[in-house]
Amino acid sequence: MPISHFADPRLAAIVDSSDDAIITHGLDGTIETWNPTAARLFGYRPDEIVGRSVLLLLPPEARNRDADVIQRLKQNQVVEHRETHGLTRDGAIVAISMSIVPVITPHNDVVGFVRLMRDLSAPRSAHDTLQLAAIVDSSEDAIISKDLNGSVQTWNKAAERMFGYTAGEMIGQSITRIIPEERLSEEETVLSRVRAGLRVEPFETVRQRKDGSRVEVSLAVSPIRAPSGTVVGASKIARDITVTRLLTREAEEANRVKDEFLATLSHELRTPLNAVLGYTRMLRSGNLSADRQERAVDVIERNAALLHQLVSDVLDVSGIVTGKMRVSPVTCDLSTIVQAACDSVQPTSEAKGVPIAVHTPAQPVLVRCDTDRMQQVFWNLIANAVKFTPRGGQVSVTIDAIDETGRVTISDSGIGITRDALPHVFQRFWQGESVNSRQTGGLGLGLALARHFVELHAGTITAESRGSGSGATFIVRLPLKP
């Protein structure tokens, strides 16, 4: 639409307050007027650009096309607005939307042109801001901004979930609200670096939730700058590393237990092997009397059986880990299985002076189980009870049925289990005593295997103890045969 009477004061006011860059130039391209938005968009003051060619505002590759547009307008052809690029005073390229309108006198003579140019980066920036806000709001990390005094300015939903405070409860409040008292010095250090325009690299620390509980976090803090470059606040990203730290500690503990197991395995295998090799050499030498030969054979047999048990335990664990462990259940009397296990341990208990008292019910307690595996379970539990009970103590084994469940209770008057150790007794490779101070042998596999075998039969196994010196009780429960 042609524009006339551009000098109208009302029109001039509109031009000056417009959000678009509005300039006029003559037929030769000499700039005649220059509004404030044009100054902001292109960086020229009016006194620097008025009287100069409009081509200064266009990149070289856009100038030929612009000349073609001007020529068409001079011939009264209609030209729609188009998106192109502008060139700022400092040489930066800016995306713009441009319309060119001819200035026509009352006699229909074209005497110049008006250009209306809109910075396309402005709407895109607004879009980016909305997109960024959506990203911040949906982030799994707590994203918080604060001023240089530590007063919270923004608080996203992840921050609400992580710390328990809503945005309404935190905005305007000091960030120290979530910092434990003993760590307040960290905030002073962070703010001092931010005020100096320095970024705080990620570091691990602890923060406090609304309910008083602690949360382990990784924090990174960056300064927020105004367009002028002045630091006006800080942006903080907090990531909950509780699970990560827990997994790290568990991995470290698993690695420690593995190393301890290997040391134990080395010790447990070496001792019986040395005995077997030593007595074998003595037998081969032919220098032993008949009674000593008999004793040598007993020692070799006993240590070979121990080696067999150690290797079997390790292979059983391997079968469990690889998922190859299988059971073949048959109907059997629980009392019979337990009695067989007691008979196997009887020689050891008599030699140590720890009697085993077995209490069986009048009626059979029928369950479906793999007899070999369950006998291994009860042998392990009863042998442990004897092993950890000093001479003069006693082991009690009771079989009964209650609530559709067959139950075997094995109690001893031995050294007991501490409260801290109880949760770990069924873990593989775990032992209550360290490798260096252990007074009893074993790999720490027996109870782990017992639990696995019991669970394969849809049963449960539990451990109870009042603490050190108070003895221990293990209870196995298996479903009765329907």
C-alpha cells in the first residue's frame, strides 16, 4: 500500500515506537530516515547511516536481488514481503522479514521507498525460550536459579520432587534452606566464584529435603549474565546420585568380598591338599609302621572328602549363577531327611563333645523335595551349629508341621550372630570373621547354597540370634505335600 504524507507527526510517532525497523530511502538508495528499532537491529546511529546507501544493510549476495525488487516497484508491480538477511554494523548476519513499499506523491510519482524489517530471531528466541522452559520443567535434574545473595528465583518440578519443597515455598527464599548447617560454607564458596564470573565444576555433596532427610547430589553452578555481560545470578543443576553412590558402594563391597573369597579358597584348598600330598609321600616311602599307615590313610580320606565338599560347593554356586541348577522333587518324610543329616554330623559332634538332640513328631511330615539337596541343606545347618558351639554346648533339631508347612528348627548354644551380621549370613562368600582371624574353616558358601536350595522348593529359611554369645536358630519351612 503506497504511503503519502510521511511527514505527518502522528505517523512519525508510530514509526518511532514501532517494533519493526522502519527506514526510508530515495530512488538512488540513499537512506533518509532511521527509526530507533532500526538502530537496535543494525547497530548504526542515525548520524552514522542517514545519507548512506541502503545496500550497506544487505550482504553482498542479496544486493542484486534487492535491486531487482526496487526496479519492479518503480514499474508499479506488486512485491510481497520476503525473508532475507541483513548485515549489521559489526558484520553479523541477521535473519529478517522485509517489506518494501513505494512512497508516492499525489501526482502518482514514486519518489522513494519505505522498508519495514522485522528481526526473525526475536520470535525464534521467544520460541526457544518456551522450548527451553519446557525442557527445564521436564528435566530429571533439579534446575534452580538464584540471585547473587542466594535467593531462589526459579525452581523446576524435579527440584520439587528431589527436595520436597514446592516452587511457591522456595521462590524468594534463601537456597540455604536445603543446605545442611555443616555445609553452609560450600554456598559461600560457590557464590564468591559466581560473582567473579567463574563456573563451578560438578562436585558431589549432600543436601537436605523438606522432611529433614539427606540426599546425595552432584552440583554444577554457572553464572547468569545480563545482556551487558554483568553477572546477575547463578544457575544450579543438581542430580540425585543416591542410587549411583549406592551401586558404587555395592560394587566396591562385592569386589572386596570376591578378593576375600579367593584368599579363603586358596587357604581352604591348600590345607587339605598339603595333608594329602604329605601323607601320600610318606606312604610311598615305605617307612611307616602298620598303625601309622592306617592313620595316614584316614587323614588322606578325611582331607579328600573335605576337598570334595569344597569343590562341590563351588560347582553348585556356578550352577546357580549360570541358571543350570535343577532339583528333582519326590514325596518324602522330612524327619527321615533330617535324621540322615544328623547321622552324618554325629561323629563330629561326639568328637567335639557337642551332642545333637533330635525331636521328631509321631506322624510323618510329608513334603515334595529333592532328597539329596535337602539333606545337603540340613547337613550344612547342623554341621555349622556344631562347628560354632564350644565343647559342652548342645544342638537341638526339631521337626514339626504347622499351617500347611513342614518346619525344621535348628538351635545351638554357640557363639551367636551379631545384629549387624544377621542380614548378611545368607550372602555368598560372606563370613562373620575375617580371613586373618577366622578360627573355623569354610568358604562362606554353605548358607547361601542352603537358601537357594530351599527357595527352589518354594520354601523359606530364616536366621535368628540375640547377639554374640547367645547362640543361633535357623528355621526351614517347606510346603506340605497336598
